[in-house]
Amino acid sequence: MNNIKLFETKKVRTHWDAEQEKWYFSIIDVIEILTNSPRPRKY
């Protein structure tokens, strides 16, 4: 199951691993939210 979650108005890509029962979040999306960087991959 792949989902997009919203944090305030920003999208965060996520993935649910049913076997391990864990959520995974895109680090690039999280960096963009935390730093307001226009180019989070270069951060």
C-alpha cells in the first residue's frame, strides 16, 4: 500500500510494509518540509 500523507500543506510519500508492520517515509519530502528548501535533494 503506497500512500501520500499531508503535513500541513505539503505532501509526504509513504509506504506501509505489512510484514514488518512499519511505515516508511520519503526522506527527501521530510527534508523539504523541515528546511523549506526549493531543492531538497541538494541539501
